[in-house]
Amino acid sequence: MPDDIAGHSKKPGFATRLSHAGRAGTHVHGFVNPPVHRGSTVLYPDMATRKRMGAARFDQAMVYGVMGSPTHHALEDVVAEIEGGTRCQIVSSGLAAVTTPLLAYLSSGDHCLMPDSVYGPARSFCDEMLTRLGVETTYYDPCVGADAMEALFRPNTKVLYVESPGSHTFEVQDVPALAAVAHTRGAKVLMDNTWGIHFFQPFEHGVDVSIQALTKYVVGHSDVLLGSMTTNSVEDWETVRGTTLALGQYASPDDCWLALRGARTMAVRMARQMESALTVARWLAGRHEVKQVLYPALPGSPGHEIWKRDFTGACSLFGVVFQPGFSAAAVHGMTESLELFGIGASWGGFESLALPTSVTRTAGSGSFDGELLRLHVGLEEPGDLIADLETAFPRLYANFAA
């Protein structure tokens, strides 16, 4: 944080911190935004400096391109500010941010606990790569309580992974209670906090490593792939940082610069998108074709009470469960008739998206009687999005499977 606001007796608000973090400050001579630093080779004035920099692999030091530049470090400072951590590591994608800490904390013979609602590619990584490496994964019901979680732990359980809410079915986990169990057993708690972003402060709730797909709301414009891992202790930072360097993980400085630009407006975008998402979600909850809206910020939605306790806001991604009888073909037809919602698998950008979805479950969780549709609400006028959905609803009946 620049000295011109870090010295305030009262901590500035989130939007103010986003506007100033990762910059030199206001009382400097130069451009507002930091420049893009591109490079591989770093020159040293003498051998003493080279030796000193070579020992700084866990610091924000210019050693070699793959170890980061001032552009990377500026973004890392911003993300650490967003999540309330002390150090952050930027990697090439959200999936890389998932897999890198799993590899950092798990070795052959270890056991990992993953929520049944976890992001699909993360599940594939566990089932394929970790299995090949001799790591066993158990999938648990994301809504499990502390006592049931205790029973799932083994002497070799090294990682408890949480994703709250789940990015397809939006189960809200009791992260503080689960983290307490994990720490009692000596396990690390990794959390995919992409949905919570800054609305959930992971290190206040027992998380050791917070994972984000910066591709989503931080970038905000659907044109960059990036991920981050934020820590709050020296031990975890060195573990994550060391594994990142060992894997040769790297992110383009141009992409980091674009993410920095996106972060400056993230607070206002997210406030608008949350308000719009609530408006659309309330309208959908009143439709007789809809059995349930899966949006933790909506009163009556599953997980609302834990969300209200642990979160300060919500992003604009949520799910819709249709009444039994509407077929997958009917939901696909409705989705294809939407004009303002694109059919896309990502979220967090300025544009609205709709995606019929299905889930893979092995722990007996996530049972839904009707077809699922995931919606991301962008920056369009909510009234226009509602009108688009209302026009599309009749398509459900074209393939009604009563």
C-alpha cells in the first residue's frame, strides 16, 4: 500500500484500497499506472548484488524473468490486499492456482479431502494426476459438519480443500468449523475463493492458502487467463512460492498489467453486478417454472444463513433449478433463445452468460429433481435481462417432458 494512504489512522475503504494498491502513490512525478516490465535476463552491477538477489527467491526481487517483474509484484500486492493476506503468487490460470498448492502440500502416500461440489477440472486433476502420483482423494459432502468431517480424516490426510460456494451448485460450506478440524489434525486448508473474492476474508476463517481465478472479476473483461495463490504466513508462502518456481509457472506481464487495470474498477463493477443479480434472482424465484434459485445471497436459498454470517457480499453467479418435467432439451432450447445471455463456461466479466449444467457426484450430495441452469449477471440493465429471460421461458414448453 502506498505511504500516502497506508499512514491513515483509519483503514481506507475497499474501493479506495483497490484504486491505490500496487502503485507508487499520488505524490510522485510520473504516470498514474505502473508500466509493463517485460524481460527474461536481469543484469547486475556487480557479483555481490547478484549473490544477494540470488538469495532473495522468496522476496519481490528481480532475479530472472520467470521469478517475476515489478508488474507481477504490483498485481500480487493488489490481490493480497483484496484477500487480506500478506503475500501472493501469480500463475498462468485459475486451474494452475488450484493444482500448484495441491502439488506443494501433497506427496505419494498422502490423503486429500475434496468437496463433492468442486470445480470439474480440479476433480479431474485429483482423479488422474494425483492418483498417478500416489495421492488418494476422498470426496465429501460439501455441507458436512465438523463431527462428520472429523470422521473422514486419516493419519495421512494432509490437505482439506474447500470451495465455498461451489461454482455450479452453490453449497456454502462452514469453513471456520471445517478448518478448525483440519488444523487440529495438522492438515492444511486450501480454498477456492473465486466466488467470494473479497466478500469472504479467508484468513479470518482459518484458511491457509486462498486460490483465485483472476480471470473472473479481477480482470473483469473476459480477455485474460490468470490465477493467484495468497498466503498469510511465511511458512505457507515459501511452500507455495517454491513449488511455483519448481514447476516453472509464469504469467505474462502484459496479462498482469491488464489485470491491474481491471482491479481498479472491480469494487464498483461487483457492487452493480450483485445488485443486478439479486434483482434477477428474485424475479426468477417468483416464476412457477422454477423450483429453486441457488444464490446464497437470496433469503431462503440454501446456505443463506452461513453466507450471512461469513460473507459481506456476493458475486453475480448463481444457479436455477427447474421444476421436474422440464427436460434437458427444453432448457437447452430456452438457453439458445436468449439474446442478451451468451452461452459460455466462464463468468466474472462484464457480459451475462447462461449455461445448462450437470454435476458429477460420488458422496451422495447435490441431488436435484430438476434441470440446472447457471447464470452470470453482467453489467447490462437488469430489466433488460429479465425481459430477455421472460421472452425465452415459453421455449421450455416446446420440449416439455411431462
